[in-house]
Amino acid sequence: MNHLVHAATQFPTIVFTVLLGLLALYWLLVIIRLAPLELFERDSLKEDHMASTLVSLGFAGVPASLALTVILTIAAALTLAIELLVLRWLPLGLIRIPVGVVVLWATLVIASPVAAMLCQALHRGLHRYRPFTRRCLLGQTVVVTGCQGTGEQAFAVIDDEPNSTVKLLSKCDALPVQGERRVLVKYLPDEGAYRSVSEQTYLETRVRLKRLRLNHKNHHSTHYSTSH
């Protein structure tokens, strides 16, 4: 037990120990209803923020707080195992800091896809509960089941979840078609509905944004190297 406590308070494990402690406090506040479940969520995926980043990593359909908890728990377990099995036996000295940074990065990289698979396995059950059916659904793929009136209002079901119905509101120039696969990109709290785009448009936009960010980074790097 002493070895476990000592390992949990060593760098890099202590980073996850602190973060998990904060998350435990947050979940306690959620349970007693002093903190919102959707603390890290936003109403739209348009801008860069934590929720949109997690959606791009495969965590669509689950709260960002839950995704973070799963990621950090897995990464913490891996880091603790590395500390107990490897790092504590090595005379690292000051080298522990750069080695620890590498371990932090590596465990997060490994934990992310594993956590995404776990969350995707859980999210069908989560959608049965009301708190998990609002902003948490942004990035989720739905299938249009029918339209009303002029077509600006429609209804859809979450992909592979026929009992999960959501309301879509669309602009006149982007009306949904029955049977079309669309992605929820914005939540409208006053209407309790979502804006959506076609799945193909969503995927093309993500690819285009990645290219723009990559070009921006390359341009910034080139500018920096030529000016120093």
C-alpha cells in the first residue's frame, strides 16, 4: 500500500492524481446538483473548444465530462503501472521530468481510442436519460424519419437507436430529406431542437479544417525559422 501511495505522488503520476481528484469533486457536485452535467459543453461545434475536440476524437453522444473522466482514468492507470514496473527502479534524477512528460503524452495517446470505444459502448444506454439528450448529442449521426410543414421542421432518430427521436430545424436552403443521414452541429435550447448538416458535408468540412490548420502550422513554423 505504501508503494502504491508513493507511486501516486511521484511525477508524472501525480498529475493524474490531482486531475482525478478534481474530477471526483466535480462528480460529487453533479450528484448533489450543485454543478451541471454539461459543464464543458457548448451549443455549437463551429468553434474550437473542448467539446468539439472530443467529438473529433470519437466521443460524440457522451458528455465531455464523462469522456474526460474515462480518458484520464485509463491514462492514470497506465501511468501508475509504468511508475511501479519501470520508473521507480531507475536512477532518473532530473531526467525524470522529460521522461515523465513523454509518459504523460504516450498514456494519453493510448487511452484516447480505448476510452472512445468504451464511451461508444455506453452511450446508447445513456441516451435513455434526459440529461444526456441535449448538447451531448452534438456530433451524433441521425437518420431523418419525416418532415413537417414546409420541411423546415423534421424529426430524426439517432443512428442505430430507433427509440431515440430528436427534432431538427433547418433553413430553407438546406432542408433535410427523409432517409438522409445528417450530423447534429448546433443545439437550440429555446426550441429544444438541433441544426444539422448532411453527413457528407460534415466529413468534408472536417477534412478541410484539418488541412487549413496544418497549412497554418506549417506557415507559422516556416516564418519562425526564417526570422530567427
